[in-house]
Amino acid sequence: MSLITVERKILEKNDEIANINREKFRFNGMFTMNLVSSPGSGKTSLIEQTINVLKHKMKIAVIEGDVQTNLDAQRIDALGVPVVQIVTNGSCHLDAMLVRDAYQKLVNIDINLLFIENVGNLVCPAAYDLGEDMKVVIISTTEGDDKPLKYPAIFHNSRVLLINKIDLLPYLKCNIDTIINNAHSINPSLKIFEVSCSTREGIDEWCNYLLSRF
Amino acid sequence: MSLITVERKILEKNDEIANINREKFRFNGMFTMNLVSSPGSGKTSLIEQTINVLKHKMKIAVIEGDVQTNLDAQRIDALGVPVVQIVTNGSCHLDAMLVRDAYQKLVNIDINLLFIENVGNLVCPAAYDLGEDMKVVIISTTEGDDKPLKYPAIFHNSRVLLINKIDLLPYLKCNIDTIINNAHSINPSLKIFEVSCSTREGIDEWCNYLLSRF
């Protein structure tokens, strides 16, 4: 069996289970978002800020994915929101099987909005459907404005781009218009929010967008 | 053939070619560094700053790895240094075969120091020996201080850690002592440099370390 055959079989099996996940999530009345970014772009901080704004308006739960540690799950747990940690033990992305198994621990909880925080990686998470309703890609202004061109798959496959850490723009050479133009050159329909999880700038606009989906 | 068998065979084949690469690099009098970081931590900027300091003292060449684009190779080429771009077309890491083939284009050039800039990813590059003399991991202060705990393999497998973007520390919650303690808890012998590719702070110490190896 060639490597390409093995890879195709893995992705086919993944997509089959992802479709079952998606049916289950929708049947249980959940909207599900798969959050993808580099390490340290602010996925967990964004979820924390979103929970702070929306926790009395909708029922949120989180599945956390990390190569090691449950540090992110501890941060979400501190906010009183149901959370399950997946530790991938070396794998650079979540897959539909890991999410299916993690969701078993949430299945009896009433949830409107499920965040799945992927492993910090802009490459492989783009190829794996987890059963989400949409992928959301996050980049921070500190990463430079060329990232959509260098990692196009995740920008192509996402519905929303959040540009985080805009509070740091005065101290960087990063040009936010270049990020936006580069992202739209890959995916013209990408919905873009500019936010800062430190100053909370833009967080209300993002939360209003989430609310508008319900 | 199981997936684990396939993975083991891929890594075995990779290591075999990596050892041949290493022999060839050493035979040709080169010291070779494999630079690993998240997207946007400053690998290319670090190489640029290093070239600016050392280009009259040693012969430097660069192999650039990216999922897409040759933007990084263009930046190195502008400095008048030999550079070869590898485009992985979706793969999240370089491997020894890609580096072997790229090196063919440099084989007739006199080189003392070869930088191999890996794909921006803290996970999979940790597992792939390219034939380098040492791995160097770079994180930026903007990524937060928990990264060594969350991505331990690359910190375990590297000889040097560069903490970049220290000029941004006044605007961040990041604690640099926590990064250092976390990194040393994974790898007590890790040599650490604190640098800023924007202000050039710490760059001379890093370059003196490189010079001391020759």
C-alpha cells in the first residue's frame, strides 16, 4: 500500500466520522466552530473573551486540543464552562475520531455553541474535517502580513478570519490592509474581524456575529 | 500494513538519508542548523540579521522551507546570499529527501554555515532529522510563556532556544523567566538567547556564539 493510498484512506475514514459528528451536533441543537491558528495566536484568549460576553445568552462548551498539557482546559474550566481536553500525544492536528470520543463526555449537556480549539498549527488542521459547521482561522498581527499566502489552505477552508492583537500594531511593521488583501486573494468571501483579546477591541462585533447565527 | 508501520518506515527512511546528508555536509566543511518555530516567530528575520553581521566573516547559505510561496527566499536573495527554496505543497515539515535534493543546487558553492529554515510548525519538524548538526527552536514573546510545556518535543530535541521579539515585552503579559524555566524543565542543557530582530538586541551575542563554533 503506497503512502498516498494510506493518506487517502485516513482522510476518507476521517470524513465519514466527521459527517456523523456533524449530524449528531446538529441533531443536538449545537452550532460548532473549529478554531485553527499558530501556537500563541490567541485561540484560548478569544474563547475566554467570548464566554465572558455570551455566557448568559447561550450555552457554550469547549473541546480543547493540545499536543501536551491541559493548561487550556484549566483556563476554560475556571470560567465555569463545560470543557473536555484532548491530548494528542504528538499528533499535530485533531481528527474526527478524537472529537467524537471527546464529545461523549458532553453528550448529556445542553449546548448551543461548541468551540473546538485545534492544536496550534496552520498546516494540517486545514485538511481534517471534525464535523464542525465552520472553520475559523485566527492570526495575530505579530506573525506578519504574509501568512495567508504562505499557508493558503486554512484561509481557503475557513469562513471567518480573526486578526488578533491589533493593540500591538503601533509597535510592529505589520500592515493590516495587507493581511486583509492577502486573505481575500485566497478566499474572497472570508468574513474578517479585527480584535484584541487584551483590550477587548472588536470582541463585541465578533460576539454579535455569533449571536446573529441563532 | 498498519499506519504505525508506515510511519515507522517513513521515519527510518528519513533517518537513513539524514545521516547521508550529515556526512556530506561535514565532508564539505559546513556546520548546519535546522531552524524551527511557529509561523511568524521570526526565523527569516533572524537569518537576515545573522547574515548582516557575519557575511564578511563566514560563507553562509540558506535552504528555505515553506508550504507555499518563495517570499522567504526572495528576502535572503536580496542580501546576496545563496538560497534554495523548497515548496512542500501542503506538507507541514521538511524531510531529509527534500533537503538532499535542494542541496544539489548548492553543492558547488563554498559554504561554512548552512541554515535550513523549516516550515512554520512547532510539532512535526521535531520528529524529522534533516542531517543538521543542531536544531534551533525560536519562539516569540507574543506567543505566551507556556509554549515549551505544550510543544515539548522540539524543546527537547533542540540545542538552542532563541526568544525573539523581546522589544515587545513591555506591551505583553508574557514573563520571560517563565519561558526560560519551562524550557529548562523540558531540556536543562538548552542554551538560550534573548533577542529582538527589530532592535537588534541580543543579535551580537547569538552571532558570537556562532563564530565560536568555527
